[in-house]
Amino acid sequence: MNIQDAPALSGFRATVRSWLAYNFPPSLAGRSEEMALIQPLYPEGEDWAAWKTAMADKGWGVPTWPKELGGGGLTKAEARVLAEEMAQIGAYSPIGGMAQNMFGPTLLEFGTEEQKKRHIPPVARGEIRWCQGYSEPGAGSDLASLQTRAEDKGDHYLVNGQKIWTSGSVHAHWCFCLVRTDRSKKHEGISFLLIDMASPGIEVRPLLLMSGNSTFGEVFFTDVKVPKENLVGGLTEGWTIAKRLMQHERSGIGARKQTHGEMRPVDVVAKEYVGRDSEGRIADYDLRSRITRHKMWERAHRLTVERVAEESKAGPSTATSVLKNAGSIMLQTRGELLLEIMGMKGLGWYGEGYSETELETLRVTLQNKAHSIYGGTYEIQNNIIAKRILGMQDHQ
């Protein structure tokens, strides 16, 4: 029992612990499903299927969502207890990704009752995958300059255009998409549409990244018909919805941990590869100093994530931009340290002489380079921090 628990939470913690002991397969301990937004890492096997079914039936894949829509109906305090107990035994949620972390919370806030009843339950059960139709070849950091258009055709919209760097598009069933419905205005001319990826006129082309993975794609829309009921919010209110969704996205990115490759603390890895001095410390003094600074940063960042989550009663705030940048730096620094520590063992792409962990660590480090780009670049986040948190304004 956690000594800080109130009596009601103590009882809930005991219930959670008992439920996890009965339902979580020990064979899955330590694995992570964070990349489920792209493709489930462990979709095969009876243990994985049973665990996913148990979590879906309980609603604990999305613990704070309404019970009537397939969620767990838990308070934030109860959800925190659940997360703590899962972490204690190495359990992860098999129901996770951009649908649960980004799209779902946004639809719960802005969607109609009909849209929520249709789309939230399958997301809560992890049955439907979504992708994010935001960036375009000419609209990256300046997202509001997007040109994919949706023309009003009476009972439907006709969508034409192109999206790029569309996460999860290769495997997605649906896309939440920003489209231009008014060309006379920039931000105010954007709307938020839900598009069935099986619709005629949609073509997805995978993009191979330097990490060797293909987690993104180009998406082409050619005369794609989208029913009017798939408009979220009012016409031309898409930018407001998009900003809220991006706050959810940045909150998730800022709190993300490394989930593949070398998972042990950096100092433990260094003692194995670099060696110890006569006092049992990392033999290289300079490396030891840099690892110490990194661990201090890592700890401070984790405490800040927890504090912001506790303070954010009304949902994500502009503080997510701080967490997003800090989290990106933390992950990238960790990766560079690990590769330096491993030396030649950290430079293998394939072949003999390298462990699976060493090969994965290099690919993860390369993939984490994108952390300071996607979800809004490092520079864009600094602009948000300057204007909305520090109150700084442009001066001509």
C-alpha cells in the first residue's frame, strides 16, 4: 500500500493489484506497446490477445474515459494508482497510440454525441487505428498554410490534396484530417474532418526513414467523398480543434520514454562497456560527469511531467511545449550517450558481432532524432513558450 493513499484509494489499489495479478500474463512483463500507433509489436500469441481483451473489457486502456463509451470511468487519482501498479510489475497497456492519446480526448471534447458513440468505443477497445492528416509538402511548421481542400457538394464534402509524414497511415482505418474549406482566410478557413481510409480516391505511399522503419507515409486524396456528419466542430473551426489535439500530442511526446533497444540506466550500461575504476565508478571521468548531468535532467523532467499532469485539471496546457522540448533533448542525449558508451558495438546496422539490443539501440537513437521535429518543431515550441508562457511579444 502507498502510504500517501487516502483510504478510498488504498482499497482501490488493492483491487487493482489483485486484478493485475489475475489478468496480466507474466510473459509480457517489461514489454511496451507505445508504438501501437504504428503497428502492434506483439499482436500474436494467446497471452497478448487475452491481456488486450481483459483491458478492453475493463476499460482500463483509457481509464478516465466515460464508462458508457467503453472507458474505465476512473478519476485521475485512480488512473495514477493503476499506472503505478502496472509499472510495478512491468505491465503495459495493449491499447495505446495516437487514437487513444490524441484523437480520443479531442473528440470527447469537440465531437457530437453521435460521433462519440460511433468512434469512441472501438478506440477504447483498441479495435480501430487512426492516423493524423496534418502536415503537407508546403505546410510543415507553418501548418495553417495547408491547401488540401474540401468542397461542399450538398450532402458531402469532396476532398482533394496531399498529406505527408502521416504517422500510421499505412495501417490506419481512419484519418482525422485538417482541410481548407475557406480560401479567403488562413487559420479561420480550416475545418476538421474524419475520413474513412477505405474511401475510393485515397492512396498511401510509405516513406522509409533513416532508422530503417516505415512509420510515416504520403497520403493522396483524389475526389474523396466525405459525409457531412464527419465534420467535427463547426465549419472553419478546425484550427481551434487542431491546437487542442496538438497539446495532447505534445504532452504525450514530452512524457515518452525510450521503449526499445538498451533500456537499462545509462550508468549501468557504461560500467559494463567502459569499465569501473578502483572505487567502482565509471572509469571515464568526463563520461561520468555527463551521465550525472543527464540523470539529473531525466529526474527533473520526470518530476515536472508529474507536476504538470497534477496541475492540469482542465486538460493540456501550453506547458506541454516545455515538456515536449525537454523530453526531446532528454531522449536524444540518452541515445548519443549510449552510442558513445558502446563504441563500435553501437554502430552496427546488421550482421554478426552485434547483439539484438545493440542493433536496436542505434535504430532507436536515429528515430529519436525526429522527436524535435514532429508534433511541432523545437523552434515552434520555443515561440509558443515565449508568447504564451513568458508573455513576450514581437516588436517591429
